[in-house]
Amino acid sequence: MKLTSSAVVLVLLVLAGCGGSDNSFTEDYNQAVKPLSTLEQGMGTKPREFDKLAERTRETRANLSKLNPPDGAGDEFQALLTELDRVTKDLNAVAKAARGDDVAAQRQAAQDLVTSSTEVQRAEAKLKQAVEG
């Protein structure tokens, strides 16, 4: 598999550090994304490592779903949750593909993961902008 998990981690780590004028939400947000912000940079590309990343992404999504976004940021917050669901699904698909011998499936899973990771990054940027006003 040619996708390096450290590249994926860098995309997902953008979640950490949401700033803004709503300090309570910002603090709660930063606490909720800790499962992703504490990942090691040196993760490899073995299926179990993608499984671990999927589990931490799922945990982060569950943590975030308990938060109440500030007024005017609800749509952006929901979009982020949706994209986290997608990236979790794609991480699981990468792990499954990496366990098999189908190079085309591995390539497709990796491409899907790159796309969904980019969408997480965009959704987080839109949420940050909505929170900061």
C-alpha cells in the first residue's frame, strides 16, 4: 500500500486547535479531539494501525457529538460529524484492503481516504470560521 498513515494523520490533526470567541465550546472541542491529536507521527501502514486510527476517529466523533455548537455554527458542526463518519468508513476500508491481495482495491481505498480526509479538513475549517465569526 502506497499511502502513508503519517500523511493521513497530518490531515486529521488539523481538527485540534479550533479557536474562536466561544471559549467554552473551543475548550470542549479541543478536549473532544484529543484521541486524534495524541497520535504518534511514526505510525506505519499496517492494517491494525489503520484500524486504530479508525477507532480514534470514531471516538473523536462520539466525543464531538456530545457538544452543542454555538449559534450559527450548527450546520458546519453537523457537516464535520458527517465527514468524520466518512473518513472512519474509509479508514476501515483501507485496513480491509491492506489485508487482501487486490491492488486495485487498495488503490481505491487509499484514494477514497485521501478525499474524505480532505473533506474533514474543509469541514473543520468552515466550523472554525463559523465559531470565530
